[in-house]
Amino acid sequence: MLPRILEPEVMDTAEEARDYDGMDHSHVNQVFVTDFLKLGATTKAALDVGAGTAQIPIALCQAHPMIRVVAIDLANEMLAVGQRNVQRAGLAARIDLRFIDAKAMPFADTAFDAVISNSIVHHIPEPFAVFAEMARVVKNGGVLFVRDLLRPTTKAALDEFVRMYAGDANAHQQKMFSESLHAALTLDEVQDLVRRVGHDPASVKQTSDRHWTWATISLPSPNAAP
């Protein structure tokens, strides 16, 4: 098994924000939104954890005319690009971008109808706190929908993913994708985290050749284990 090699928790340079935003995430973002809405079609208030440049909140609001999204991130440069994207999309009234650490969120328990997150977990050295916080702030009966990269089993497999999915990207974008894959978790590691926050580990599944997804309706009283 390829060992996990951490990347920086916060991508907060102008170059990183620009290059991340410039990569073509449209297909995976649309799949994310479509898959989430199968569970969260009635959602009115959602929290997006690690929203980056706000591409998913924008796609979600475009697909769901009634939803409002609080979108948090710990990278000011990402949020700055995200704010421009939101303004350009005409969605400033429905998407609230905030600088917040996902490991210690200032929201009340059960504050949101749904909590979503795409590709933030691999940035967190010890992700348990983020999983516990996401489970805490979603309402009873609300939707938890979290997706991220899977760590490949070999360096050869990792390099092939970079070639397949970032072959047309610039060198810096390819490097970011490679580092993200190396920092990602395995399916077993994610299932263990979900178990520790009191949810069914079977709710975590591999959903593409390079992604896992935690998709579940929240439990009345998650029993988090340290």
C-alpha cells in the first residue's frame, strides 16, 4: 500500500487558487451535485465544508433554486476567487462564503439541513475532528454527503491517474493533483473515521476509480469515539 504523504492543510497562495480554479472540475462537480440531490432534494440550508473557489456551491444553487449555502474554507486566496465566482454567477444572496476552520466550527448543533464536502478530507492531517464536526452540525434526519479522493495502492497507479485526469493540465496543476492523491485516505481509513463518529461504516463506499463517498442520513445522537 502506498503510504500517506501529507500535503499542506491550507492552499493559500494566489497561484494555487488560480490554478485550482482553472482546472476543469465541471464533470466531477456536476456528478457531486446530482448525487447529493438524490438524497438532499428538500434541503433548504446546506453547509459546504472546504468550499475552495465555490464551484460546487454555485453548481448546487444553479441546480436547486431554493437552497442557500454557507460555504467555508481556511484559505483566504481560495475564498477571494470564490467570491468573484459567486458574484459573477449572480448568487451572492444565496451563497455565504466564510473563513472558518472545519476542525472547530462556530455553528450550533444540528444547524443545517445538510452538510456536504468535496475534496477537503485529504488536506487534514488528522481528519477525525472534521468528521465529528460535520456530524455535529447536521440536523437529525439531515444529509451528510462527503466525497474525496482515494489513495492509490501504488505509485504507478497514482501516476496513471495524473496522466488520465490531469494530462492536459500545466505542471503545477499536475503536481497538486499528484500530491492530493498521495495525501488521500483509503476506504478502510474513512470507514474507521465514520465508525468513530457513531455512523455506519457501510455508508462509505468507493464511487469511482479515484473517489470514496460517505452518503447517509444523520443519526439522532451520534456517539463519537475519540
